[in-house]
Amino acid sequence: MSGRRRWLSRLLWAVLVAPVVVCLLAPSLVIIPMSFSRSPVLSFPPSGFTLDWYQRLFTSSEWIASARNSATVAFAATVLSLLLGVPAGLALGLRDWRSKRLMMAFVITPMVIPTVVLAIGMYAVYARLGLVGMWGLAAAHAVIAVPFVVITTMAAARQLDPTLLLAARSLGALPWQVFLNVTLPSIARGVLSGAVFAFVTSWDEVVIALFLTDPTFKTLPVQMWNQLSQGVDPTVAALATTLLGLTTLLMVSVLATSRRPR
């Protein structure tokens, strides 16, 4: 009976969760058949089948340059996010100290403030500093990506036994040796998850990029936005499908890594 009850419980949870999953994924999955349509405009249901839009996507110098720009910005933003977020996550996760909750509230503020508000403020500051461009955009994306790194690092740090750090220090290890040999390997999965979230956050961000880029430097989301504003070309659907597949593969890889036994 216990096995049957367990099976019925799983079935009940699946029935309850399935509608939520459909509502979340359906708008994204609709774009996939649209990318193979023969119609010169976005249409659903698709008419016919063709790979012409994918060929146009991967042979366009404009799209390739935008993808290169997005990858460069996302990589730089991820590095900056790790440099800022990992120490903060360790400070918040390893010890309890006064004003910790207040500091945590400040850290996650970029996640709750409307992106357009951040974009306007960043543009006003960065324009005066001459940071409108690749490095300014990377720094701006790091601002919205740091909270993800802090949260995942903090969660991993809470699982770290403090006695291991004390034991390493008592055996004569220097602080940087303790970090590299004990702390970092123990929180590696949390740091990796934060890095993935930071990269994806920067890669997909469009509002801030619209404010902080110029016509000579366009990221992929900005190029998609311009394409949709000028004409409804199914090449955008092909790109969206490609990005959806890459993001799904990346997230599945992270989940598989996190479930692997240590």
C-alpha cells in the first residue's frame, strides 16, 4: 500500500504542477514551429517547412557580430559578478552579524527595482563618466547579476562546516590557502550556478542595453528589438529558438552537475 500511495501522491503532484508548467512554457514553445514556417512574416500556425531562416541567421554578419558582442559583455559581467558576489555571499552565509538582514536587503534590491528605473539612472551616471559602450554595459549587467551570485554562494556557504576552516587555519594555512583549498571547492557548485545565472541574465537583458549601447555596438537582444520594430522577420524566431535551446541545455547541465554526488 505504501508503494501505491507514493505513486498516487506523485501522480497528484504531477497533475497539479502540469498546468503551471504549460502556462509557463507554452508562450516560449510556440516560437519553435514559427521559426520553420515558409511565411515571410511571423505566423502561427506555420505554413510549410523551411530552414531558410536559420541559414540567413547563421550567415548574417550583423547577427554574428551582435552575438559576439553579447557573449563578450556577458562574460565580462559574469567575471565582475563573481568578484563582487562571491565574497559577499561568503560574508552573508558563513557568519551571523548585526545588520546582516539589512545588508541582504540592499544586495537583492536590483532584483526588485524595475529595470527601466535602473536603466535611466545608469544612463545618467554612465554617460557623464563616458562608460556608454561595452564596459559600461558589462558593469551595468553586473549590477543586476550580482544578487544571483550572492544568493547561490550564500546558500552553498551555509552548508560549509566552519570547523573545516578553523582546522585549516590551526594547521598553519594562510587565509588565501584556506579559501583556495577548502572554501572554494566546498562552494564550487553554488558559485557555478551563480555564474550561469549571471551569464544568462546579461545575455538576455535588453532594457539597460537599449540605454547604454550606441549604433556601433549592438547586443543580440537589442538587434532582435530593432528587427521586430522594423519588420516581423522569422529570422527572429529562428534566433529565439536557438537561444531557447542553448539556455535549456545550459540549465540542464547545471542541474545535472548539482545532483552529482560529491
